[in-house]
Amino acid sequence: MDVASTLPIQFIYKTITGNIGRGQAFGFLNLLRLWRLRRVAELFKRLEKDPHFNYFLIRVIKLLCVTIFWIHLAGCILYWIAFHYPRPTETWIGSQVEDFKERSIWLGYTYSMYWSIVTLTTVGYGDLHAVNSREKTFNMFYMLFNIGLTAYIIGNMTNLVVHGALRTFSMRSAINQILRYTSKNRLPDTMREQMLAHMQLKFKTAELRQEEVLQDLPKAIRSSINQHLFRSVIVEAYLFKGFPNGLIVQLVSQIQAEYFPPKMEIILQNEIPTDFYIIVSGGVDIVASKGVSEQVLAKLGPGSMAGEIGVVFNIPQPFTVRTRRLSQVIRIGHHKFKEMVQSDNDVDAKMIITNFMNYLKGLNDELKKEIPFLRDLLADADAQVQETVQTEETPQSNNEEIVTVSRDEYEQKEERRSEGVPKRVIIHGKAPPNQDNNNNGDSNGRLIILPDSIQLLFDLAEKKLGKRGSTIAMADGAHVEQIDALRENDHLYIF
């Protein structure tokens, strides 16, 4: 069919017979050229899927071509009916132009196209109308066909227009739902404004995030995108200074970027630490709640970190983190971070702890006051460093005599760090509350790194609390017999 639709049949006939090919037979054979229209349909399908061309424009051109083709085809068929009717004057065009057969073919084509367009648009001026039964029969089928063609064109155009405004409609619908929710639950105006600002920002930054598009991509491509966008930010963050390239690649592959509007809380004070953030752009305030008042303790900009203190210490977040302006942040999950630092390579875990402790030492006094147990931890870390230096300067033969409880504690911590993040527990120098109702002894407790044995725990407690105990109990009164049964942030009562 492809070959037959391209053959010059009249030229071949003239070459063989020497005569010019005329008549209805050649006219019907020329209709084989319509087979090539399917190639046009395939062309439009390829153009619609080609990202280099505007989809809306291609669809409009396709609908326009479909309309013109059917108008042309209907006009040609009606003119053919009139041309071959036995009485030319009793036709739709013969009643207006009696000698239309002797006139130019373009005159007939103009009349035919005029009639076809008027009929398709259902205007029907009445100046050109069917006269004989053949024309009336064709007109009935053509008008029925026009119903489907009109529905097809209007439906496609409506779909294109609605699709362009779909995101706006979705945003308006989401905003209306927020307004109804805040009204029914009588939420304060500040919460309502925050919810509206977050929803508007979600739609404004949809083209930047494209989460639905990225989810469909292979993991390697998503990782490459994250490497291109956020690798430099991760490398410059203080917690990951000196980190090996392999772990940086793993970390960047796991991160998620988010946007927050101005005056939006990223982290709330005293909430459970599940994530920490690295600021890519914008800025945040570190806020501490003082009863009904608030105090801004610090201002952070791009490259700074927020929420890592609660995650590393595994304590409730000590501060509220609030954006000052539109900010993009990288979110790193608690579990992903813990899995990374609990790897077989103890050097990486020590590097993170070292960077973290150095950062804590550089905090201002107002920030240090808001972090529980921070002063004890820093003092303990300084004592360990001093003892390490003293040990290195002492001859090998005297090492046994110089080792003290603090040295044992240091060695136990180092062994724990070689296995990953050490366990931290809180010790109290009194009986559990259900066994001793008085408040003698330490009421706040001391945060320590859990040693490897019960005996070392007694020694460390004596050093920290000033008195030696003989019994270790949990808050519920259960006595501790195995050190491995303890968990992170357990409260131990030594008496």
C-alpha cells in the first residue's frame, strides 16, 4: 500500500500508451494517496512526545489539520456529486452557477469549501443548499458526522485548557480545605497563616523539587542529581569535615531536600529527635522558649547545621529552629546517620565525634546553658585528652601504675567508639523513687558513657557522684546484673 500510494499512475499510463490518463478510474486510483495520511498521524504522535516542541501548540495544529482535512474532503465529495449529476442545473452549485463545469475548477472549490465550513459550523445561511436527493442524502450523513467531529475538537481543546490550569485548581482546592479545617477546629490565626504559607510554597517550588518525577528515575540517576546539587554543601558541613569520599557519596544518596517559608518552625523544642538539617539557602533562628517569652540565641546561614545536637545525644531537641526567610534545607534521618557511623571503620565514627565535640566547645554560653549535661561532657572530654597526653609522655614500664579510674573510663569509651556510637546513660546517687521517697543525693543525675562492666560502672559512679554504691537499679526498682541489658538514655540508680 505504501508503494501503491506513491506511484505516478497517470504518468505511467501515458508512458506506456502515449495517451493522457483521464476519467473516473484514474480519480479513484488517486485516492490511494490518502493511505499516506497514517504517516501524518504517526508524525504528530512523535511530535507530541518530543520534548523539543510545545505540546499545546502541536495539539492545536493537529486539531486544525484534522478540521481542514474533513472540510476539504466533504467539499470535494459534494462537488463530485454535482459534477456527475445528469442535470447540472438541478444541483446545489448549478442553481447558482449554471455553467460551473466550464468555469475554473477553483471557482467550484471555493463554493465547495464555503458550503462545507457553513455546514460544519451549523450557521446555514441557506444560499447554498441541497437540491436533488443525492445531495440531501450526503448532507444528512455529513451533518451527523459533524456532531462527532465537533465533540472531538471541543473536547480536546477543553482538555488542553483545563490541563494548563490544573495546578492552580489543585492549589485553590487545598487552600479551601485548610481554611475549612482551621475554622472547624478554631485554630489560631498564626497556625492558619503557617499552614497557608506552607501550602503555597509547596506549589511554588513544585517545579524545583519534582518529587514525583524523581521517584520514577533509577537510583543511580537520583544519586547523580543529589551529588550535583548538594555534595558541596555536605562537604562544607562541620560534622563531615575530613569525611572519606565513599561515605560522602552514601550520605548524599540518602538525603532529601525541602523548602520552608519564612517564620516556619523546622524543629520544635523538646520534640523527639528524628532528623537533623543542613541549610542550603536562606537562614534560620535558634530560639529558646522562656515560659511565655522566647529568646533568639543564634542565627544560622547557608552551610550551617540544625538539630544535630538532639540526634547525636539522643535527647529531646534543646532549641526551636525557625526560618527567617524562604529556606532550602537538606534533611538527614536519625537512623540513616546512626547506621553510617556504626560502620566497621572506627576512624569515621571518631572523626564525627571529634568534629562534634570541637563544635560544642565553640558554642556561646547561652547555647551551652540550654543543652542538658553539656558541661559535664565537655569537662570529661578535656580530662580524657589530658590523661592521654600524660600517658603518652610516661615510660612504658610505669604505665601500670599511672592508670586510674579515669583512664579505664577512657579506654572503655574508646572501645565502645570502635564499635560505633557509644551508649549514654544517666546515673543517680540514690535509690529509685519507688524505693526512696526522699530527695537526698543527686536529683538531676550525670550523663556518662556506659563502660563494659558493672565494676567499672561502680568506679565511674564513685568518681562522678562522690560516693560508692553497691547496688544498681532501674527506675522501676529492677536490679541490674548484666551491663549489656542496658539501653541508650536509661536512668540508673546507684546506692
